Amino acid sequence: MTAWVLLALPAVTAVVVLALARHATLAAVLAVLGSLASLGAGAIALGGARPGPEGTPFADARGTGPDLVLGGIDLPLSLALSSTSAFLVLVVSAVVAAVQTYSAWYLADDDRRGVFHATIALFAGAMTLVILSTDLVLTIVGWEVMGWCSYLLIGHWSRRPGPRRAAHTAFLVTRIADIGLLLGSAVLVASAGSTARAAVIEHWTSADADAALRSTALVLVVIGVLGKSAQLPFHDWLLDAMEGPTPASALIHAATMVAAGTVVLAQLLPVLLRADAARTVLAVSVAVTMLLAALLALLEPDLKRLLAWSTISQVGVMLAPLAAAGAGPAAGSALGHLYGHAVFKALLFLTIGWLAATRGSTLAAALGGSARTHPVGLFAWGAGLVSLAGIPLVLGGLTKEHVVAAVGDGAPERGGATGLVLVSLLTTVVVTAAYATRALLTVVLGEEDLRARAVMPTAVAGILVVLGAGSILGGLALGRLPDAGSVPLSLFAVVLLLVLVGVAIGLGLHHTGWQASLVRGRAGRIVGEGLHVGALQRLLVVRPVLALARIVAFVDRAVLDTYVRSAAWGVLGLAGAGTRGHARARPTTGLALVGGGVLLLAGVTALALWGIA
């Protein structure tokens, strides 16, 4: 029952706030209070939650729901609560509470902020449903509602063409990828005879399961996850999503949407372990994505888009243990980094929103020295980047070390895909520290008028301080995630060395001037324009589709419509001839025609009756 309460709170908040959306201030207050209520309920639920059976992260067997049957398929529609799922709901609730409070300031003058608050609450409810669901149908419902909410949030400023285009891009790209998730889930459910995840796992891990069909279904599910997680080749929508308000970016990048795929694959991990083809597809995508996105973050001229590249990379890190999945702490380490990323990425996005408000831009060139205009801004930006860089003992460092340990454990015995993920992951650790150092130096150093201190609202300062403290000390809560694994001292030393190398590279690039040359040069311009992916999409997709549409329209108009128009012309011609003949005819001629028609009808009737007799 507790699980249903956790789901109901954000859902009811969304309905109430939407009903009062015209009263913007009241709607904002209720949205904040509703998010705080969800946070309190999450804390209470975590206090009373038990681990899943035999230490499994999700307690599928303890699900409660209406337990329906539809078309011969069991449809339990159940939710379940374990210590892991309660912890994840608490993390989502904390980020949502911070975003709702921050939005009340950030969108204070927005005439549609009531709708924005309601959409955030609905977004939180959808992510909560994905976490707590033990039924694939409910998982898909939460998954799709998140996609719809992301469309609304990204396109919130829909009076401008940029947000409209970005919202459409996000909607189309994720919907196309979701076809894979829907088809894969349909295959899993049809063969298992139930939508319950426990029954699906039991069927597809048994000796009677069709191995080829299992791999096909999981490949389709992985495609859906790659789309929602903005992994190659579906990454471009997340960069365009920067057109939305900064609080929306914080929510999408931190605790919802892009992190949902990690939860779904962790829930289906026993089946994924037996689908080598699906893990290979996942491994190749995340290995390329995490490293490429980190390298591009070094060249990005816009710091908000730098954080977007960082999210793309860090979600790849999140998925890495699942792609390399051994029987060890794959799920625990992946979910642990989901938690760490949620805290420090929410902090960084909310901080960049405040910094941009003081300078009117998110470009690196405009933000030089901006963090020094307020001590809380400086602390928040530094704390978030230290955690992102993976400095040991802080939250991001601890979760990243667990990911490296999970991927590296027994890697030589798990094939080439695991080796590819491990090499890419270790290299990404170096590059991440380098671009985090670059972002820190850019915002801390620079010329600014220290006499003109920036003003930060008390509520915003409180949010940034809490998230900053969480980014540093949040590793103390990792024990709430079972089976997160352990980090050997030797591995700790290796990761520390890699991080220090990355920091040294970042410092070297900055002080030699190479960083500025790269960002302002041709490479920086190409990255700032999104690698011209939009132009490539227009060339390979939009233009061919429009050309095909023009051909179809021509065939429809010039060929098919010709027959229709010809028939119409013939009928109209006969009608016109009849009209003209009637106008010129004498009454006797008309009577003769009518009489002839009656005789003809009588003759036909007589023949028909004679044939029946």
C-alpha cells in the first residue's frame, strides 16, 4: 500500500496544480508543498522498507495490484517496495522538491508557470511508477508519460521557434526508439503469458526459453533504452533540449527520463545476462558514447550544452556495468551512479541557471569569473564539478569507482565487448576530470567587477547548499543500495591516478591557451553547432521524406484524381444534357419519356417474376 501512496502523491499534486494553474502563485506554493510531502513520504517509506528477496534490488514477488486477466494474459498491474526502490524514489523526490522550489523563483514572471509546475509533478509521478512497477504494462505507461512530459517541458517557451523545434525533435526521436521497447516487451509478455516482471524473468531464464527470440526481444528493449538515455545514435535530442527552461533541464538530466533506462535494464538484468546480442549492442553504444561525449564536452563553447554532453557521457557510465554485466554487483553499481549523478547534475544545472541569470548567457566567454560574485555560487559550482570529476571520497568519486570495479571484475573472461567498455570507461574517467577542470577554471577565473555582488534568493541559496553538501558527503548513503560491490585499494589507486591525470590535462590546456584556441576554432564551432547532426538529418531523412511526399501528392493529384474527376465530369455532363433537354422539351415529350420508363420497368418486373416462377 505504501508504494501506491508514493505514486499517488505526485499524481494528485499534478492534478491540483493544473486545476489552479491560472493562479500562478498559489499553484507554485502547492507544487512545492506537494513535492515536500512526497519527499517526506519517501523518507518514511525508506525507513520501513525491506531488501528484496535474497538481496535482489526490486521486490517483484511482493507486488500488490488489482490482478486482472485480459485476453488470456495475466495483468497484475502491481507495485512493490524494496529498500532499493524506496531509496530511488527518495532521490527522485529530493531532486523534484529542489526543482519545484527553484522554479518558483526562476519562472516567477512566466505566465504559464502553473502548467510548468504541474508537468514537473506529473513527470515525477511517471518516474516513480517506473521505479515501483513490477508489471511491464505499468512500466511502459510511466515510460511514455515521461516522454510526453519531456515534450511539454522542453517546449514550455513554445512561442519561440527554438523550443518548439527542440520539443518536436525530442518527441520524435524518443518515440521512434520506443517502438523497440514496445515490440520487445510484447514479445516478452506474449511468451510468458503474463505482464508481471517476475513471471517474465522466470520464463525467459528457464531452459525452455527460445534463446534467439530472447536475444531479439532484449535487443529491441535496449534500442528503446538507448533512445530515452540519449546514447548514440539517439543523442542529439538531449542537446536540443537545452532550449527549455533550466529547471526542466535539471529534472530531465538528473533524476528522470535519461536515468529511466538504467532502472528498466536493472529490473530485467537476469534476462539481459542471457542475451549476449543485446549486451553487445548496449556495450558498443555506451562505450562509444561515453568517451565521444566527454571529448566533445572539452570543445563545447556553451557551458549549459557542456553539461548536456556530460549527461550523455555519464549515462553511458551508468549503463556500463549492465552492458558488461557479470553476475556481480552490476545493478547495484549502475543504480549507485544513477543516485550520484542525480545529485551533482541537478546541482550543476541549477547553478548554471543562476549564473546565466547574472550574465544573461550560458556561453563560457560570458561566464568568466561569475562564480566569484557570490560565495554560495562558487561553492555549488565547485562541489558539483569535484563530484563530476570523480575525486575520490566524494559522492561522484565513490559511485564511479564502484562502476569501474563492477566492469573490471572478471573482464577478461567476459569477452571483447566487456573489454571495450572497460577501456572506454577508464579513458572517460581521464577526459571527464579534464573537462570538469576546464568548466571550473572558466567560471572561477576571469575578469569581473567584485564590487557588484550578485543577488541570490535565500531559497535558491538553500537548495544549492543542500545539493552541494550532498555532492560531497552523499557517499555515506550508498549503503542503502544493496550489492553495490566493493572497491579494492589497488583499483582506488588506479582511479585516483587517472583523475589526477585528467585534472593535469585540464590545467595544462587552460594555462597554455590551447583550450581557448580549440573552443574558438573550427572544432569548437562544429561542436557548438551540434556536429551538424541537424543538417545531416535534414539531408538523409527530412529531404527524402519530403521528396517522397511530393511524389505521392503528384500521383494522387495527377493520376488517381484524374479517374475520380473524369467520372464526376461524365455525371455532370449527363446531368447538364438532361437539364438542357428538359428545358427545351414539350410537355407531351416529357409524358412520353415517363410512360416509356414505366413500361420498361413493368417489363423488367414481369421478366423477373416469370424467371422466379
